[in-house]
Amino acid sequence: MISKKEVNGVLLLTVEQERVDMVISRQFKEELLESIQEKPANVILNLSNVQYLDSSALGTLVAFLREIKKYGGTLKLCSLSSTLMTLMSLSKLDAMFKIYDTCEEALGS
């Protein structure tokens, strides 16, 4: 569901699912939290493959951000579709997350 790689000391996570909804949100949350067990300072979550997030997935993203902030890390989101950007804006989550058009931009910031 989530692929991981390190790029210049940054943990880059790519969500491989097209839809993240209540059916798979538990696994989504478990994989996200497992990926930060070593407390990486900088995490980028690539959402380029994702077309749909339901409320449980949005809640998981907020919980993931809080976990990273607890230990002083940063989380950036990248490559959101226009639909996801609209969803983030309508839910006011765009103010909570650092969102970049591309992963390259997120890596360079």
C-alpha cells in the first residue's frame, strides 16, 4: 500500500492505492505509523496515485502529522490531484499541511 525510500536523508513515502477509504484506512494508518518508528526528521508523503480520500483517511493524515510533530519532525505532502486539493481546501486541512505541487519541490524546500 505504501512504498518507502530515502532520498538525501528524507523519508519519501508513496501511497500506491487509488482510493483510501474506511475499508483500508486501518492498514493505511498502521503502515504510516510503522514507517516513522525510527523518527525520521523529514517525511514527504507522495499522493500522486491517490484519487480519493474519505474522512477516515483524512483523520489518519492528521494523526500522522501529529505523531511526526510530537518528536519534532516535519511532514510535507506532494503531488495531490486537483480533486484532493479541493478536498483539502474545503476541509481547511490545506492550512495544516505543507503541500507541494511535486515531490521535487518538496525535496528542495
